[in-house]
Amino acid sequence: MTDRAAQFFRKAELQALIDELRRRDYNVVGPSIDQEAIVYTELTSVEQLPRGWTDEQAPGSYRLVRRDDDAWFGYVVGPHSWKKYLFPPRTKLLTVQKTEQGWSFLPAVLENTKTAMLGVRACELAAIAVQDRVFLGGPYKDRDYESRRKSLFLIAVNCTQAASTCFCTSMNTGPRCKSGFDLALTEIESGFLCEIGSDAGWDVLSACELQTATAEDLNEAESQRQRAVEMIERQMRTDDLPQLLLDNLNHPNWKAVGERCLSCTNCTMVCPTCFCSSVSEVRDLTTDQIDRERTWDSCFNPEFSYLGGTPVRNDTSARYRQWLTHKLGSWHEQFGTSGCVGCGRCITWCPVGIDLTAEVAAMREAPAP
Ligand code: SF4
Ligand code: SF4
């Protein structure tokens, strides 16, 4: 791809971009408000964007508040992540049907909807890259994920603010979008600065009335992005994490956190990289048909470690330890990367406000003897 300088377009042009993607048979999905949270849903109009709203987040707390301006992307991340489009909560794998000759096994038809994601943050691009390694990186590729992934169009939006729960700078995943997108926008008052990340991005952008970005536009965009960097307070040291966790498998803190944790699974459901699933057979009582389905599961469910007649991890502290040591430790060995991108969702959506950065810090400050 040839190097193309950043372009500028006025805010109203974003509708032309959505229209163009839809004309090209993309299902455009992006942020909108539902049930007092910013979630990802199908978009046909810019009117659906959470214009003028922002999110205030803290451990165990999330609420939307009005901004004092009309920003279209002036929030951080909500309870949804893009994984619901690439690795949906429920996926049909196989249909088994009774015929006169016996049972026939029909693999599910692969989903080939073209999806365009609008508003993907830097940490979320990193999360998609992590799930790419999980589902496509080894010798056995996940056919369903592969099919959804190959027809994806990504419009990233740089963060111009951060929540108290964000720590992407520690995980080296943000807040600036550096790669893995077709287009990357930075919102300024009069419009969007747009970086082009692929030929497909440049091609789709032809639907918009483009202008050359002025030095003033570029400066405003840079100071908006810098604002996000400066707002990030939460930090986690990562250089020695896998070893720190391995050295502290019997730390008393696991018991303490196990007493607070409800095993509710929220942290794993909102996490953009968690990929635990279960497979079950679902019988339609009115036909001779059985569907095999894959559904999201969680290592916080006791049944998830059911082995040889009993759950192997049969108390909450063992399950929390499994989650954290996998996410921040053995994930490196397994996939060559951390399983955490620093989005902070697990901190915000934990009903008792358990904060993985605080748990790691507690272990670091007082290692097990
Ligand atoms: S572990 Fe928590 S902070 Fe890390 S990616 Fe998952 S939800 Fe985000
Ligand atoms: S750490 Fe929090 S969100 Fe995760 S299972 Fe425990 S109580 Fe639920």
C-alpha cells in the first residue's frame, strides 16, 4: 500500500462512510446507548451514536453522564466487546438429523456476513490480535472465527480520554491506534482526522468528501490524543509478571480474593480476549433434529473444571488464581502474548470491584515466603 497522508472530513461525512459500507454489503456495527450503557449494535445512521455522552468508570461502577460538548466518540469502552461478532456467545457447529438411512451429520454453514466495526479502540484492536492468535495461530484453526474474520473492515477511533480503570499504556496496547485497522479516526471539534491503514480503507473513503488536514487540525488531533495518555493513572508492571505469578501460587492473597469473589463470571464475559466455551447438544422436541452448539463459558464456573467426577478447581480462590495466572502468565507460553490488553472492563464490571492490577501489586509488595 502506498503511503497516504492523513485526511480530514467533516462529521456529517461519517454517514456517507456508513452508507458506502452498507452499499458494499457490510453489516456496520458500532456504539450506541442501550439500557444506560454504551454497547455495540448494528448502525444505519450516525444518529444512533452516543453523541454528547460519556462514561464514568471505577471498580464496580459504570454510569453514563452528559458531556459539556457534542462529541460523537467521547467515551471509553463499555460492557460489550467486539468478540461477540467474531466469537459469538452462541454458535451452531453441527446439525444431526434422523433420516430413513440413519443419522446424518451436517456441519453448520459458515457465517460469511461482511462486518464493518466502527469505533474500535486501540486496546480493542490489540484484543482482536490476541484472539487471532488463539483461534488462528496454531495448526488447528477455528473455521467459524476464520470465516467471520476474513471479511472484517475495521474503523478504529483513537481515544481522546481515559477511564480510571484503563491501563493500556502498561500493556503497550494504546491509547493510540498504530496498526491492524483499515481506517483510524481522531475526533476533533470540526470533524475527523483519518489515517488510512489499508487499500480497502482508502477505497471506501472515496465515498466521503475529503479535505487536506491543516496544521491546526493536526495539532488539535494530537493534543486530543495526548489528553487520553495523560488521563491514564492506573499502572501495572509487566516485565516479570509470569514469573511473579508462578512464584506465588500459594500466596495468602488468593484466599483473600476468593472470599470477596462471587464467581459470577462477569469479568470473563466482558473481557475482550477470554475465549472459554462449552459444547452442548440441543434437541428440538418437535423434530428429529439435534443441534450441536458452542456457547461462552467461564473458568469461574465450577463445572468448567469438572474432571474425573469432581471439579478440579473446587473453590473460588482456585478459580480466580486460574483466571489471573492464565491471563497474565501462562498465556505468554501458550500464545506468545499477554491475555490482557488493559481495557479495564473486568475492573469496572466486577460487582465487588476486584481489580487485577491491585491483586498483582499486593503480591508484588508482599511475595509469598
Ligand atoms: S483481563 Fe480485564 S483489563 Fe485485561 S483485557 Fe480482560 S477485561 Fe480487559
Ligand atoms: S472477580 Fe469479580 S467479576 Fe470476576 S467472577 Fe469474581 S466477582 Fe465476578
